[in-house]
Amino acid sequence: MTLIEVLAPFGVGEDEFVDALSRDLQAAPDSSASRLTEAEQSLLQEHGGITSPVGDDVSVRRATLQSSSSNLAEQTRESLSVEQAAKLLMVDGSRVRHRVRDRALYAFKIGGGLRLPTWQFHRHDSIPGLRAVLAALPADLHPLELAGFMFTASAGLTVDDEPTSPREWLLGGGDVRVVVGLLEHLDEW
């Protein structure tokens, strides 16, 4: 199976995927920037579940590549193209782009195209309170961090004494201000 065949169902081109992966890898910290001492390496190898030598540049680069490509694949798998989102929302693609520009929908770029995470949709609409949530987002929040936040149960959001996720809280009619308050403390999350 080729990369083109893997990406085709998601509406992402090979060039777009490679460009995004290249940017992610270039942004990764240099493996030689912070070397571990021999004692630290030994401790990690003995107790950290690391099977290859910690200081091995090849294994560090391979792990970085694996992590970046895995993250990019997850972002692609858990998102829609503008056209797919337009079909779901039963609107024109230009209306989707307009909503993204107005921060009524959340999108990130892969290559030259926008991707819209599926967590923000429910049936044929966006989840209640989405615009207020998006207005409160930190500018540097990674799409996977945001997805993790939206799907992780929080003690600050309870239904029948059970913690629930921000997404489920909003879908259940919960007060969006509570979710916005959680976002204000996201760095402690």
C-alpha cells in the first residue's frame, strides 16, 4: 500500500502530508541539545522501559519520526476536510471557511488544506458553546492537546457525581463558562 492510498480516504494529498511532517520534524528539539549523563541513561534503561541506548542519535531520530508521523496520522484520521465538514453541516464549503475565520469552528492546517477535528461536531451542527470555547483557547495549543482536553473527564465537570468530559458536558447542556474556566487553567492540566 502506498502513502497516496492511505491518505486518499481522508482527502489529504501526499505532498501536504510530507510538508506537514517535515515541519513537525524540523520543529522537534535537536537530540544532541540536552545529553543525559551516564547515570541518567543507566537509570532510564533500567527503570524506564527504554530498550535501545538512550544516547543513540539514530534511535532518537527514529522515535521522533515515528511520533511525528503518528501524531499527524491521528490528526488526519480524527478530522474532516472543508468539503467533508460542509457535507456534514449541509452548507457550502465557503460557509465552513467563513465559520473557521470567525472562530465558530476550529481548524488546523495540514499542508495547504484545512482540517476540522470531528470532536466539535454533533449530528449536523457544532457542539453547543463551541464559539466561547474557541475564543478562550491558548494560541499555541496543539490540535491533539485540544482533542485530549475535550475528551478527558474532569472533576470540575460532574453529572450525577461522575466526572465528564468538556465535550459531553456541553452536549448535555452544561454551562460553557465552566469549560472556559477550565481552559484558563489548562497549563495546570
